[in-house]
Amino acid sequence: MKLANARLPARVVSDIFNQYFDSAMLLINRRRRQPTINIVPLVDVLTVLLFFFLVTMQFKQVSSLNITVPKIETAGKNEIQEQLVIALSPEGTVYLNDRQLSQEQFKGAVKVAGEVTPDIPILLIADEDVPLKYVTEVMDICRSNQLNKIRLQSR
């Protein structure tokens, strides 16, 4: 049997051609799917990142004063929520709850606070360069108005 001279019947050739032609047409006519981006995994990843940054972020009290407080090794934790915050700048300027007051205004405000709530705690924030004279004056004003719970802020 010689394969070179062998002829396939026309019907077999036609069937083979139609089979290959049909599969080729299927590839050509197949509709391409629209490209899409699955949003759900992106939202999952962004949520995890958001939680990570919220947990690891350090929240600091924002203050407009440029005060460097001295470091105290034995300082306790600040657990009292409601308090009067008194800040002293190196020049002796007094701030009560982030508002600058003159010495007379400060004395009047502390007097009113002592009459209304004598057990309210005082948080005294003084720059490390503030002379002791200013710190003791503020402490004396507070104590003379029945405000005896005075704490000093440290790093």
C-alpha cells in the first residue's frame, strides 16, 4: 500500500474540512467577555489597612503652645477626665484651657471654678524653662481658691 498515491474519498475530506472550519469559526465568533474589576477584594484590603493604621496610630493632644515639658521618671497615669488645664509659657504667660489670660483674668476664673466645683483637678503644664516663681504663683492662686488637686504634666 502506497500512502503517497492514496486518495481519500471526497466525503471524508469534506467532513474533516467542515470539522476544522467549524471549530475555527467558533473561535472567531466567540464573544469576548467584558473586562471587569472585582471591587470586593479591593474593599477588603482597604478595610484591613484602615484598621491597621487606626490601631497603630498614636493620638497626641494638639496644642498651639510650643511648650517642652520636663521628663519625670516616676510620673503616674492621667486617669481623670474632667479637669482644668493651666499652661505656662517661659515668659510667664498663663493659658487656661488653651485660652490666654491676663493675671487678673486668671485669678477671677480660678476663683469662680473653686466656688462652683472645689474638687475639680488641675493639670499644670509648664515649659521646662519656666522659672519656679511662675509655677508657685499659679499653684498658690489655685490653692487659695480651694483647688488642691494639682498635677504636673511630664513627658
